[in-house]
Amino acid sequence: MFEANVQVLSKSDMDRIHHSAIEILRDVGARVSHNRMRSMLAEHGCHVNDETVLFPEQVVEDVTDIMRNPIHQDPNYIGTLPLSWSRFPKEARVIPVATGQATMVHDLSTDELRAATQSDLEDACRVIDNLPDVITGHPLFIPQDAPPMVRDLFTLITVAGHYPYSDFVEIYSPEAVPFFLEAGRVICGSEEELKNDPPFCSWAFATPPLQFGPHGFEIIFQLMDFGIEQKYGVGGVMPVLGASTPMTLAGYLVMQTAEILACNVMNWVLLGRVTGYSGGATILDMKHATPSQSSPEACLLFLSTMDMQKYYGSVEPMFPYALNSDAKFPDIQAGMDKAITASLAMVSGSRLLSTGLGCLSLSGVASLAQVVIDYELCMSLRHILKGLEVNDETIQIDLIKEVGIGGSFLAEEETVKHMRKTLYFPELFDRRAVGDWMVEKRGMLDHAKDKVQKILREDHKPQYLSEEQVSELEKITTFAQEKLG
């Protein structure tokens, strides 16, 4: 059996990071720019001075104990992700996740980058729906041909109509909430079903260092007051090494941990549940003054984050950004970035390969060709993790004796019998002889484009909403445009 386990931090390292993070929250605190949230924190023992909240050590330690208690680990969440394990293939050790929220698309017909459209999002839903065992996170694209104030609403309706799940579509502004609730009633079929299982989510994101703005809380409280009790919370910790944290990996982990612990305190106070240790590393490339999530330093922080997840009690640690890339195009750099991060995720024991199929340029760009390339990478890694069996049947001692010196196993019945089980047969990797390749010089990107076009050509375009629902949703979006612009 293939055993996957990598550890970067020792127990004493993690203890020191934990206690340093608690010291930061106790002595520096965090800016919480929402009066109702501050009032709730004050009622639970935090010290409030204007917008600054200081978190007493005992308050944080009590929530840390809750994080480590399996009773409080919600099976409908993985960290801050509203993902139910019932949706996953049970035995799979590599689970590809399609996510992104890209604003730009790699156009397969021109090989140029352009603004993403609703049509691109529809195509993405159809392609992903045709890839077995893929789990969706955020929608791959945010359509830029929709009016800015209602892009999130257009995204929800597009995904709901072309994919079985839309619950990772985020609400971006408090003003949009009433329209999301109206659309949710239509998509779910009733207000009761909307409250039980909303087809969207929202998070009050941290703005590093140590800040939580008002808009996320405004959205959360509107959803709470309506009666929705899930698929929202405080989270999304993504500090940048050298910009919003010290330029040391240990200093980064202290800042990330402080913000994550603050999120968990707020979630416990707000919702009566914790979201565990969920962070995603970004470093600032000092040469170009641009962020990176595929650098060696980022990989070390990803592995350290998995160690911290286990330290705080996670039963399903997840390698952040396992399929992201700093490349802007499905090129050699994209392949190297994704192979490195996905392989590290695999050997460190992360089943989820998130952020994600098709993602490029830190998820600012996405490519449907890259989606199917990444999917093949995931299937290759899944095959590796199957390991190998050593038993009487697989040792093949009698066959080896029978074929003997100088013989061939090619025509043996046992070769045919075990071929499909032993070998992985890729769709996109080019394994032809060089002479055949010289006759037709087509590579992986060409094959990936062919696969995407085949899916879109042959897919029967399943409709997940009725004509009546589509008509009602069109009225809601029209009204939202008139009100929000």
C-alpha cells in the first residue's frame, strides 16, 4: 500500500506558533469593522476598544479545545468549504476540485486571453459535469459580460441552470442579498428548502493583517436574520508573505494562525460551530512585486499548513492550492507548477486537489483545455496511489518459470488478464514513437482541445432548471439590474 505522509513542523514548532499567535491576538487583536459582531464578541469575553477587538488567551484556548473535539467537526464542511463528504467518492485517494472564479479565459480557438463570458461559464459547467469524480468549488469563471453589481447573481443562475450544484457561488455585496434570496426560492422550490440547503454561500473574509471588513458581516447577518443557518461564516485567510506578514516562513505561520484562530472564535460566537484550520499561502515575488502560489516557499507553507491542520484536530487535512499555477497559459511552466504541487499534496496525504482544475495565474485565468489536462494529472496520481499488490497471483512465479530464459510474456493470456488493472491508459499524454509524431506533430494541448470540443459537441446539454424557473430567474435578474445598476 502506498503510504503518504510528509511532516515539516515538529510538535514543539507548532506549539510555539500556536502560543505566539495567541499572544498576537491577546496584545494586538484584530480590527472588526462591524458593530453587531463586536457586540457579540464582547458578550463572550473579548475586549472591545472602538473597532479593535482583543482576544483573551482563555477565550482562544477554549475555542482551540473545541476545534480539536471531533464532536464539533461538521461533516458538511471541510475547513471553511461547505462540502459534504457524502458527495465524494468514498475510496478515492485523489479527488480533483474544479474552482477558480477567473475573470479571464484562455480562448481555445485563438490561444489568446480575453474576458470570460456567461457562455464560457456554461461551457465550463458542461465540461466539468462530464468528468467523473470531480467536485466543484467556486465557479470556474465570473462572467465579465454581466453588469458588475449583479455578476454574482448572473453566476448563480448560470451555474444552477447547467450544473447540479451551485452552492459555491458567493454573494459579493450586501445589496445583492435580497435578490439571491428570491433566486434561491426559485432554484430550491420553496423558502423552506432554501433555508435547509441554500444554493449559494458567503464568507466574511479576513483582510490581512488582522482586519475583518464590514461587508462580509452585513451579508452574513442578513442570511441569519432570514433564517438560513449554513454555508456562510468567517474565513478565507490568505496573507501574503513579505507584505501582510513578516518575510520569514515562521512569521507567516504565526500571522496565518492568529487570523485563523480569530475566525474560529467569531464562528463559534456567531454560529455555534468552528471551521478548523483553513489557510492558503501566497508569497510576494520581490523581483516583480507580484503574488505567487507555486514557489518553493509557498509549497513549504502549504505543507506546514497541513501540519497545523492536524495539530488543530482536522481529520481530513487538505493541501491548499494543489493545482494552481503562476503561468498565464497552458504551457511548460503550468505543467511544472501543477505537477510539483499536486505531487506534494499526494505524498502529504491530501485527498482533495483544490484550486483547481483549469486554474492559471493564481486563478485569475482559467482554461478548459487546462481543465482536462489537470484531470488527467489527477487520474495519473490516483493510479500511483493504488500502489501494488504482492500475492500468489501477482508474483506470477509459475508463469516466469514457464516462459523461461529469453522468452516473451507479450502473447501470454495472463498479460491480457492483468493489463487493464496494472496499466493506466492516458487520453492526452503523447506516447507515440518519434517517427509517428514527426508525421503529425500534435501534443498534449492539441489533444486537450480536441477532448473539450468533443464534450461540448456531444454533450446533451442537461437542464437543471425548468422553463418556468428560468423565466422567473430572468425576471429577478432584470429587476436586480434596474435596482443595482
